[in-house]
Amino acid sequence: MSNTIDASDIAAAARQLASVVTTTPLHESARLTAAVGCPIWLKREDQQVSRSYKLRGAFTLISSLSEAERALGVVCASAGNHALGVAYSCQLLGVRARVFLPTTTPRQKRQQIMAIGGDLVETIVTGHSYGEASVSAKADCAATGAIYVHSFDDSRTIAGQGTVAVEITDQMQDPVGTLLVPIGGGGLAAGVAIWFCTHSPQTRIIGVEPGGSAGMTAALRAGHPVTIESTDRFAEGAAVERVGDLTFPLVRDLVDDVVVVPEGAIATEMLDLYQVDGIITEPSGALATTAARLRLDHPPISPVVCVISGGNNDVSRYAETIERSLVHEGLRHYFLVTFPQEPGALRRFLDAVLGEGDDIILFEYGKKSNKDTGPALVGIELEQASDLAGLLARMNESPLSIERVPPDSPLSLFLT
């Protein structure tokens, strides 16, 4: 296997994938076009087979194996979407696989992997991160001789994932001005960058990472891939501790900029995609449109294409998504309030501190710390973010002991 890759490899992968993958839609978002002020187009890889672009890379790699290699079986590590692509590919090609998933993989993805893979695919849940699952997967390969199917750091995976760009250039009537693409390990960004730099060199390519797992940003600062500690795994599909040795130089040399978006903004964008556009996306799938919404490349070169990379979202996570969005938008706040142990204390708090339209959405009364006082965790939702100043002023004037819980406080982890 050669580690070099060019646009001809991506074109070859596109031909090979023609009967396997869906040519996913590319359409304009009226919501984002109005918000940003220029045409914003969405490349809908959430509508791909297995609901993610990852199938493209997985099939390209596995189909390249010899009969002897296929007989050994394949192994992969994945946060979910790559494993779905591997499972689908193995069913098509009749290859056995073992997929290693971190405990953070949503249940919905685990169930889909088992349903698609059937008897050919075994799932092993191990480790708390993609990196830990990857260590277990590589140890399995060393012990069994199975072939490791990397989710991003293999030239065949990169070529397959780069076929998203082939479709975009075929579907757009005008040359793409700006392409926004999510980055986890860097395979998709590297692949599309290779294609566009050859076929549309004027296109500006922007990679987008989640704030809690910005591995490519860390690598670019260091000048080489480094291992980071993910501080927030909300966008688990892009939560990679170390970007690829192959993908890093390609992103460094071919991608124009890499930007970072906060997880709360991703949550807000997910909700707008669902409620306004009717698009169900997972957190990592909303990275590109979040960056467009925040105008991080302003003014963008028009037209703009955002890759929606995946739609495997667990519906049980929407409560967390709403919570993160409200906190990010400044509409939901939490406080530790020490109440005197006397009748009417709560009523006085409600009358003196809460403003018109303020709503208590959480009230957790703790054990009395002594006979005179008792603590409570109070969540307050505002009608608009600007109401916070008045609320804080009234709290300042209150005789009660009130401590605000900052959004980045460890305590906030219990609330999301």
C-alpha cells in the first residue's frame, strides 16, 4: 500500500463506489443563506447509506484487500460511523469483522452496527475514547493477523472519503467559493482538499473542529500530530485524541484554515437544522454549518458548501442538546442558594429575585448544612439573554447567599 495519494486515486475510488454509495443531495439552505448573506449549500452525507460519509472510506479500503487478506478478517476502531461503514462493506463483500467501540458510542449507533453487520460483525465495547478503543483494536490485529481498517489515516480511506468532493463539483453549477468540512482525524478534510486543489484551486477550504476535541488545531500549533485530552465528547464523531500522520501534512498544506466551534453552538445549530430545515444530524455532522452560522470565515467567498457529515443521532440525547443550547445562548443559568430555615424564605426569593418572565426549571434542595440554613441548586431560564443583568442585580441586593455556577464549572457536568 502506498501512502501517497492524488486526485486520480479519488477519481478511481469514485468509480469503484458508484454502485455502492448513494449520490447524496446538495441543496441550498434558505435559513443559512438569509443568516449569512450569501448562498449556503448543504452536502447531505446524513442521507448516505449508513447515514454517514464513512462508508466511502471503509469500502474503498476493504475492497482493495486480496482474497488472502479478506480471509484473515478485518478489525477497526470507531466512535460509531466508521464501524457502520465497515459493517455495511463486510456484508457486501462477505468479510468477517470485529469492531472496537468506546463506551461513549451512542446506543443507537451500536444497535445499527449489529443490525447491519449481522453474523459477520462482532462488536466489542472497550475504553472511554476512540484512542483507547484503537489500542485494543490494534492489539487484536497483532494477535490474530486480521487487517486493520483505519477510520482516517490510510491512503485508501482518504481516497474514499474524498469522493464527497467529486460529487460536489459535479453537482454545483458554479465553482465552489468556500468549502466547510468537519475534522476529526482529518481523513475527509484531506481527501476533499486533494480533489479541490487539483480541480478547483480557487476554492477556499475551511476545516471545522469541536472545541473539546480540537486535535488538528493542536497539531498545527505544534507542527506535528500530538495527543490531546478531549475535554468534551459531545461531538463524539469528531472526538479524536490524535490526528493522523498521513492526514496532518495534507491538511496543513492544502486546507486554508482550521476553525474551532463551541459545543453549545453546535447544539443550537442541531436544533435549528431539525426544527427549521427538517434535518436530523449528529453533533459532528453539524460542525460545518455551525461555523457558517457563526461566520467564522467572514466574509466567505460565495457560494459556500457545508458538508453535513452524518445523521446518526440518538434521540435520547436531545434533552442534553437542548440544555447545551440554552446555556450557550445565555438563556439558562444555575445558582447555589443558601436559604434560611424559616417559613416564607422561598416565597421571598421568588418575589424579590425572579423577574417577569423568569422561570425556575430546576430546584434541588440539599441536606441541611446546619439548623439555620439549607442549600439549594436553582436553575433559572430567561426569556432573553439580556435579562441576566437584571437578575444578577436583584440577587446582589438579596440578603440570601447566592453563588452563580459558571457554565465551565465541574458542577455543570451534572446538569448536561
